[in-house]
Amino acid sequence: MYFKDSKGFPSDFLWGSASAAYQVEGAWDSDGKGVSNWDKFVRIPGKTFKGTTGDKAVDHYNRYKEDVALMAEMGLKTYRFSIAWTRIYPNGNGEVNEAGLQFYDNLINECLKYGIEPMVTVYHWDMPQALEEQYHGWENRQIVDDYVNYATTLFKRYGDRVKYWITMNEQNIFTSFGWLEGMHPPGKVDDMKMFYQVNHHANMAHAKSVIALKELWPEAKVGASFAYSPSYAIDNKPENAMAKADYDDLKNYYWMDVYAYGRYPRAALAYLEANGVAPVFEEGDNAIMKEAAQLVDFMGVNYYQTTTVEFNDIDGVGTSHEMNTTGKKGTAKVQGVPGLYKNPQNANLPTTDWDWTIDPMGIRMCCREITSRYDLPIVISENGLGAFDKLEDGEVHDPYRIAYLKAHIEELKKACDDGCRVLAYCTWSYTDLLSWLNGYQKRYGFVYVDREEDENSGTLNRYKKDSYYWYKKVIETNGEEL
Ligand code: BG6
């Protein structure tokens, strides 16, 4: 749509920024914290870039006051962070760890002190290792009860102060990287059957915790954050349009339909059943998924890029089990599902050094698609540019990040004009942090943190990048000055 005059962002728009516990906190074994699957996985040689770990990360656990003060000075309206399950339940279930609960009390109170709305992610990929050992974590239906128990502990403790809750971060990514690509724990490869079963367990955990939250705090706002890559058919050949329909059903609607409608897309289920990989349901699952979908308040979207779709022959490319983790442009491989689709690069768009397509209009596409398919409000829970940054004389000049964010915010503003109900925009990330597979070389923050891959490197001091001052202005002018 074209509007001569923009209405701009709503006056209560939440300008934010995001992080995840494993990527920022460090203090991996402090104050009674248990071991997570990531604490284990990063110690397997060859799994992460130069063997980096989150043992120390950027020490947010000890420096959260300094970080929140920087947010306040910037004028941030919301801070999205995740809670480490292993700080709350060191063994995943059983005894609760008061010191862990206290840490997040402090963090939440620190945000509120400055009028920053805490937005809490319950699960951002760090599963208690004890549950892996007890019953293989997500693979066992038992996880649903343990997840709901953990989530409910958080709701009870923090629900008086936390209004915005995100149940899961990028379920589509942690399950595909964990059970198809082998790049995240538990490091399984092409286990389709388990992949769909694990997803069903995660959907039930999400659904039951949404219901539990609303019983305790009916006014709370809840959703899941989905890594949404809207798709473009490579051209107008009908087989490529059909490949796009297959891609959307299997890679996008397969999750978003569950969150918003409480059901899987019919064509996707038919395909899974025909291939013997459909998930096993328990009696009552459908009703629970439907009930939760009625209660969900927004669709959380982590938007980084769009995807191009082309028909893929039955003997065509499959999963590549690798990604560009070096930052050497042009090294990513084309992936696909034989007989359905493959995802070549988009020749019309530039990419980052890690071969992620840069497509600002894609963020508007996300909002439009969600609005017309689900008619739900939207929280952009992540968007940002991973880049090599350089600290020189205490300064970081990152015009590329400013250009990236500016272009995306401009498109988001158009989505608001289109009538999409966008509640919040969180950049990824606030400070620099650990990139799961790319170490500390791939930076996203407004605040530079002095450290490199070597655990003993750097002072961990914080430095404001140029983008910090730029975003401050964006917030002050509610997105008018970009
Ligand atoms: C999202 C995740 O997938 O993208 C974050 O929610 C992650 O945790 C971010 O860090 C960027 O990915 P990467 O691989 O560049 O660190």
C-alpha cells in the first residue's frame, strides 16, 4: 500500500533490544547454577568457532547494573532477556535455587527502576543437562511437565512485575539445528521423525505454559518468538510457486499456525504422514493447542532475512549440515528438501559477510503476512546485523549497522501504516555477545564489549558504538528521526 503521509509509530511503542542468558551472562557455575546442554556442547572439540564458550560471555551476570544503566541512558523502553533454566532448577526439576531466582528479581527490579519494561523469554535454548541425562530432554514427553513447572515458577515469582512473556525462542531453529543439521545440541543429523516429535513436545510445553500463565495473570501478554523468513518464489514458473507453498507450509506455517490457530497445516501433516514422520499425539493435545492459541496475545518475530524458493528435483540437494561461521562471504551452501524445494541466494539482494540476505522490505512482509493470516499483534523480538566491528581509541564507527537498522525501521513504519499492530521492536542485540557458533567475532550490539574468542582476552569494558547514539535519537523521536 502507498500512504502519502505516515501516521508513524504508536505513542506507546516499545523500542527495545534483546539478549539471551547463555550469550551474555557468563558465571556459568556461580551461585548454584546447574550445567546446561550448551555448557556441555561447547566443550566438544570443533563444535563452536575457535572453541568459544559462554563460560564468561560478556559477564552480564556481574555487570547487569552497568548494562541496564546504559540502557536507561539510551532511553530504551523494553529489554528482552531470557532466564537460564539451570539457575532456577539446577537439575531441571526438583529443588529450586533461591539464588538464581534472586538474580532475575534483581535484574527485573533494575529495569523497572528506570522505567524499562522487562520482556522475558522463558526458554532460549539452554536446556538443563540433567534432563538430557534423565530422559533426553525434548525427546521425551516428560519434558512438557518439567517445562511447565519451570515456567510456572517464573510466572508466580515475577508475574507481578513482568507483563510481556515469550515462551520459546525460535523453536524452528533450535529443533532443526539440533535434530537435522547437527550443529546445536544434541547434535543429531537428519532425524526427521524425532525432529517432528520434539517439536510436538515443545508445542505442548508452550501451550500448557500459556494456559498456566493466563490462569495466574489474565492481564499478561504472551507469545512465542518465531524465526520468520518470508519466502519469494524465484520466478513465476508454476512449479516454483508450488515449491514456495510447500516451503511455507513446512517451514513457516508449521509453527506459526500452531501458535495462532492451535493446529498444524493440513498439507504439511499429510506429507509427514505419507513419509512416516508425523508426530505422535496424546489424547487432548488438539484441544490444549487450540485453547492456548485463543489466549496468545502476539506473534513474536525474529526477522533477519527472506528466503528464495525454487523447485528441487527428487535427487536434488538436501541438508548441508554446515553454515558460514567464518564471515567469509560466499561460502554458504544451497540447502533444500529433495522433491520439494531448495533455497538459492537471491540475486537481487546483498548479503552480510555471513551470507545472510539483507532485505529490509522483508520485515514489512512479515507483518503483512501475520496480519492477514492471523490478525495478531506483532512483537519484533529480534532484528539486527552481525558484523566485524573495530574498537579504535575507545570508539566504534558502525555506519553499516545504522544503515541496516534504519532501512528496517522505515519498512516497519510502513507496516504500521498498513494497519499492522506492531507493539515492539527489539534489536539484536544490546551489548555485543556470544554468537552460538560464530564466537565473539560476529558482533550485533550497540555497546561494544572488549573481549575476543580467547577466554582470557579483553577487559570486558563497555564502549558505546555510533549506533548507540543513533538509536537513542530514534527512541527520543519515536522513530521520526532515522
Ligand atoms: C537468532 C537467535 O537466531 O539469531 C540468537 O535467537 C542469535 O540467539 C541470533 O544469536 C543471531 O544469530 P548468529 O548465529 O548470528 O549469532
